[in-house]
Amino acid sequence: MAAQQTSLFGDVADPEPEVLIREDGDVRLYRNWWTPEETRRLFDQLRTELAWQQTHIQMHGKRIPVPRLDVWYGDPGHPYRYSGVRFDPEPWTPTLEAIKSELERRQGLTFNSVLANLYRNGQDSVAWHADDEPELGRNPVIASLSLGSERRFALRHKTRKDLAPVRLDLPSGSLLVMAGTTQHFWQHQLAKTARAVGPRINLTFRTVFGAGDGGL
């Protein structure tokens, strides 16, 4: 039976997770992490409060925009790098701090950073990748919260053809947790879609280790 919790967002019952990946990783989905009312409120707050920006990366000698808006928040002194881009964290907003505290308490985890992505429509996406940057440590835990329109999320094993890819629509208000050796062996993506879809906000909480933190 799911445990009853008293949260910053009211009394909630922690849902039982669906285990999506067991081999060479640990991926679990909580479909109803928040109520529809909480989800709508948080989506509206984050869409207006966060300092969304257009990031550019270097590819084949050209500077191109990534197909989404994003912004990095976190504790001071914990920058993050991917695709040749360095992100220096913005200070936590009250809304993000409340979400982080709620997530840490209910999952028994600790995070110091979050990458926020805004997918404006079906043409915004993220390509196949693994969150395996050195500053995330050996076996990072990535807690991914979805708000807004449902989008198709996929995972594929890097080498094993006997393990079928995992594909599913991530509901608004859901929590996806990738842990263990997942980032060593699996990649994930959010592909473009021709379907008419509305905006989606994704918050991926993680711990970034700096020099001397002992995580590299």
C-alpha cells in the first residue's frame, strides 16, 4: 500500500513506481507524482518565473541553436558542461527550492542542481544522449519531472540488441528516476513529433560534483 505523506503541496499518497529497466540500469516511473491541480499550478509558475534562454552549440564548425529553451539552476560553484557549453547556475527560485525539497524528502535523495527545459512545440526535442559527464560522478541519479503536454520518451541500450528499446508517453505530473549504471549503458531521447502538442517543461534534478567534492 502506498504511504501517505504530508507535503508542501498537501497530503499525497506516494504512487508505486513502474520499473522500466532492470538490466544494466535502474529506471522507474511514478505516473502520478503530483495531482493535476498541483501540476497545472507549477507549470504556470515555472513558465513565467524561470529565466529561459536559447542555448547555442558548436557542430561541424557552425554555431547552431538547440531545439528548445533551457536554463540551469543550482548551488553556487557547481557549473555543468555538455555539448561544449558551460552552464553557470542561476540561484534557486522559491518554486524550484520547494520542488527540490519535496523531491528529496519523498525520494530520500539529495540534489544540488537542476536543468530546466522548455519544449515549446513538437519541433523542440533532445537527441540521443546519456547524462554521463564526469562532473555527475560515477553512477548519477537523475530525477526527471514532467509538466505540461505529454511527449514520447525513449531509451535504448548502447550495445545490447537483445534488449528492446523502451518507449512511452510521459504524463504531466510524472517523475522518472534513472539510477545505478543506467547512464553507462543506456541512452535516452525526446524526439520531434508532427503531432500538434502544447508546451512541456522538464526538470532534471541531479548532483554536480566540483573539484574536491569526491565525486569524480
